[in-house]
Amino acid sequence: MSLAEQPVLVFDSGIGGLTVLREARVLIPERRFVYVADDAAFPYGDWPEQALRDHLLALMGRLLRAHDPALCVIACNTAFTVAGAALRAAYPQMPFVGTVPAIKPAAERTRSGLVSVLATPGTVQRDYTRGLIQSFAARCQVRLVGSVRLAGMAEAYMRGLPVPDLDIQAEIAACFVQHQGARTDIVVLGCTHYPFLANVFRRLAPWPVDWLDPAEAIARHARSLLPVAGQALHPHTPDSALFTRGTPDFLTRRLMNSFGLAVDDTPRPPVEVVA
């Protein structure tokens, strides 16, 4: 496969990376995309850090061999903060575009100085995230809000299942801070699943804030690393999606089809999940 024909691989623990895929397709229309959902291991928050890192290194090796992508987007904050450096060291010839909480742009945009980061518990507890705060937001008051349930709620919501407003409200309530007459004005969405719920967040928020979605910035970075082609390189080959658990359920398949993704039903070896 020539460099011009290689696809872009977008990887996530579930369907959250579709928010990144949507933006990447706009900026890189000439490329074919392969979307990988590691649903057999979802949610990553249940994994010990070293076990997750080992799992991601092994799985990514199989994916790179199978699909020979030109570039790999790790559309998952947890995966990249845990294993980004290890992936780049293990596969130095592969360009990896990572996803990290958008703390730097939040610090640049805030007027009140009160910023919240809404993410998974693993992401908010990780030294990587605290390092971003120290480097780029030292003059801000940053509240880290770890949600155990929100990624799963977003997956259910996108599949068309009911998710009660009160449950979502309980997960985002801690993001809203009032201090000495100032109020939180930016909430960083530190998980690619969360933008699917952005309109619900806006409706339930006690006051308007900027919900900062990193998907467009990730797509721009990916675009910058690939040569620009004048026309589609795979005009007759549809973008595809594969799930590490195997064949997805009807609602998930319907969602993938609505994104123009052909689901790959090829049988795969089971993924061992370490609790």
C-alpha cells in the first residue's frame, strides 16, 4: 500500500471518538478512515494503569499491522495520557495524534479565572493532567471533576436510549463554582464521549459556560501531518468501523451506519479485561 493510499486510524475505548472522526473527515476528505472501538475493554477507568498500558501497546501493534495507517489518532484522553509516550517509543515510525484535556486554550480564554475540567476519574487523577495545569493554568483556579458514569451515559444517549436529566445533572453539578463574585465560565470536556451530550449540558447548566471540545483542534493537528491530496484516494472504499468485542448490537450498528461507517464483522480473539 502506498503512502497516499494508507487510511487514517481513529482509536477510542468506545464510540466517543466519533466526535473526532466527524471533524477529521471535514479537514481530510480525501482519506479513508478506519474507526476502532475497544469496547471489549470499555471502560478504561476499571483497568490498573500498567495493565492498560500493556493492553494498548499490544492491541495497537495488531491494529498497525492489520491496517498499515498513515497516521493514528488516539481519540481518548485516558488512553493517550496513560500510553501515549509508550506508543510513540514502541512504534517510532507511526505519527500518533493524541487527545489531552484542553487546559491551555481554556486558560487563554477564561475571563473569570475559574475553569473546570470534566473527565473520567483516571484522567483527573493522572499526573499528566496536573502537569498541564501547572504549565498552562497556574494563574487560574482549576476544578477537576471526575465522573464515573458520564461516558457510559453518552454511549447510551447516542444509541437512542433514555438517559434521565437528573442523572446527567448530578455528574456535571460540581463543575459550577462561584467565588468572590466570579463564576466558572469554561468547562473543559476531558473525554471525547462528552461532546455528544453538549446540548444537554447547556440546557441543564445553572448558567451559560463555554463547553470546550478539543475535537476540531485534534483534527487540525492530524491534517497538518498528512500531505494534501487533490481528490479522494479511495473513492469506492467506504470508511469502516471495527469493535474488539466483535459484532456490535443493533443500536450501535445503526449509529455507525449513520456516520457512514461499514461495520467490520471479522471474528477477533477475545480481549482479557483486568479489573
